[in-house]
Amino acid sequence: MKPDFATMSKAELRAYALEHKEDLEALRALMSRRDPKAIRYNFPNTEEGREQIKAAIKGKIEGSL
């Protein structure tokens, strides 16, 4: 029997989804809870795009972004 994803906290749902990676319903429920105001990065799947991703991650880690 599957848990009721609607009653789970985001942390509980995330833990469940990580533990049950084959459960697409859990993943969909988790993704539906994403923050609509979150920053989205859309880099092309090219070498230049991968370098931009690395720079963005490095900036986040160093606190400059």
C-alpha cells in the first residue's frame, strides 16, 4: 500500500522518493511542490553550456550568486 503523498511533509516525501526511485508517482508529487519563484537555469547541452553550469554552481557555493 502506497503512502498518501498529499499528507506527507516535503522532507518526508523527498526521503520516500529517494528511497523508492522507481516510484514515478512519488517523484511527480515531489516535483509538483517545487517553488514557482525558484531560479531556473536553462543552459544548452553544449560544452559552453556545461562550463556555464559549472560557473553557476561554483558561484552558488562561494556565495557570489
